[in-house]
Amino acid sequence: MPVFSATKIKRMQNWRVILYGKPGIGKTSTVRFLKGKTLVLPLDNSHRSIAQLPNVDVWRDPKFKDGDDMAFDRIRPIESINSFIEELGSLSNYDNLFIDNITSLEKDWFVEKGRQSKNGISNEIQDYSQWTNYFARLMTTIYMTKNVNIVTTAWEYQAPFTTETGQNFNRYEPEIRSNVRDGLLGLADVVGRMVINPNTHGRGVILEGNDGVFAKNRLDDRKSTPIEKLFMFGGEKNVSTSSVSKDTGKPSKASTKKG
């Protein structure tokens, strides 16, 4: 029988992390806390926030040159992302891949498809099923890359959520369409919501999910962590942090009601 011992699984290597939060909260800047050499795929062209960082390279679409404001072609995102996929073999030179951010990619993809529609604006019904298949193939291809850690960022939004007991909440989740979101979250080892403590102004990440926040952590036992310690997997079992407010992970009271 073709099996191998679970003792050979390297839990802390080649991990997949999804980090989501409000626009402008500092998700892109977390690249500075990664160890080793990192390649950034700037899907929303927000790479200026990591200027002058050592050991960080920014992938650039071959059509752009030095001095151009853009690195990723948001007008033709399908063409641009295909160019990146063709160069996945070059990731052997990097310890980390930082994909920033998939919410932007989804929005730009639908805009491009809208321009290709009959009226040149609106999306057609088949676009939505095409996105489901396209995104699944894209992210699976990237996530199957060997010997590299992958961080994927996204914006957040509040989605209606019903518990097994029939209670209704608004739950914080990564902002991508639900029919592709669940598959992506299943591929990740860690999903964390980045927040700012209103009292200390420190940045932290929620790593334990509840009715109000989608999060998970299958790499260690931490429930929350300061942002600068997010990628220190396997350290302390639970890192307490003043960065995360006690109320941050609670469901939205305004939307809570019994079913």
C-alpha cells in the first residue's frame, strides 16, 4: 500500500496564509516580516508601500518598463496573470510569494469581461461560471508550487451568516465571491483577519474563527498575534497581544437575531 508516515510531514514549511482586512490597514506592508527572499505579485499595484525593502522583488508584466507606475496590467488582468503563470518556474529563487490582492483581481477580471460583452459594459451570465472555473484553476496552480511559502491578501466585507442554531449574524470574511472563496479558504493553512486596536492603535491578526469572524489556524495554537509575529509559526502556543481588541471578533450586534 503506497503510504508514508505522518511524522515525515513538515508542518512549518511551504505554508499557505490568507490575510484579509480593510483597505489601507497595512496588509501589503506585512511583507517586511517574512523571512528570506520574497516575490510580490502586485495585483492592485500598491507596491509603492514596500519601497526600499531589502530581499523583496516585485513581479512586473513584461510590457512595462522601469519608470512605469504599473507592474500588473489591471486593464488586461487575464493577459497579465497568464504572463505570471508562465514564469512560475522562477519561484525556485524565492522563499516566499506574496499575492496582493485577490479582491482587486476579481473586480478587474469582471470589468474586462464586461468590456468584451455585447454592450461593452455589463457582465453576461456565463461570466460568473467562467470566473468560478478560472479562479479555481488559477489558485490551485499557484498553490501547488513547491518549496515556497505563499501569502494571499484580500479586502474584507461582512456577509450574512446563519449558525446551526438558526442565529443570524454578519460575519467578516475575505471579499471574493462566495462560490470561489470557500474553495480558496480550504486550501489555506491559516486565514487571519487583520485589525487595529482602537485603544493602542497596534495592528494584530485574529487567527481563531467564531460567529463574527472567519479565521483558522492549523499550524499552531495561537488565537491572535501582533502582525510582526504572524509568520513565526510554531513558537509560543498562544501569543497574547494588545494589538487585538477584545471586541474585535464579536458578531455585529445590530445584525444578531434569533431564527
